[in-house]
Amino acid sequence: MNLTTGSVYSFKLNSGEELIAKVIDTSEAGCIVVSEPVSVAPANQGLGLVPSLFTADPKNEYRLNTNSIAIFVLTDDSVKMKYIEATTGIKVPDKKLILG
């Protein structure tokens, strides 16, 4: 698996769950070390991001078994901004072109 550390990826697990997390390390055999994992879940106004683990500190590092991953891809920029907002509380402004 060729993943870039420090980047945010979307993982589709064999269970059908979609997970978004920042990749910390890929050197361990059979797993990917990630931080601040969130799951994609249906909400009233579309899809939402919810913590993947409710009983653990989200700032910890977690090991994701590579055998559990069906698909992975870099997270789309618009979703990545929502991930950053959900995990840090920082609202990233939309990119706008200023014409003058």
C-alpha cells in the first residue's frame, strides 16, 4: 500500500463502513497507523462525520488492519476541510477567486 504519511485518506472497510483518518505511519507490517479517525454516517442534512471510537481519546494513534480495507483513496478536498473542522474545531474558509 502506497500511502503518504501526514495525508488524510478515506478508507472503505470490508464491513461497509467508510472511515476518514490522517495517516501517521505505514511501516508496520499488516497495519496502518492513523490518528483522529471519523466515520461517515447519514444525518438529517446529508452525510455527517462522527467519531469512530466513542470510548477512546481521539488524539491517540490507532492501528488499522490492512486486511480490513477494501478501498482507500485521498480524501476529496471539500470533505477534507470538513474533517479538519470536525477534528480541530478550526473552520477552513472556502477558496474564493477575487476579481478586480
